[in-house]
Amino acid sequence: MWFLAVVIVMLIVYLVYALINPEKF
């Protein structure tokens, strides 16, 4: 189950990074 938690955290970080730097997406 830890793998699912890692995937969720990575997705959240990716979404936050996309919101902070929208010009790169």
C-alpha cells in the first residue's frame, strides 16, 4: 500500500508545481 501513497504524493507535488509554474506546461 505504500506504493499508492508515494504515487498520490508525487501527483500532488506535480499538480502544485504545475500551478506554480504554468508557463512550463
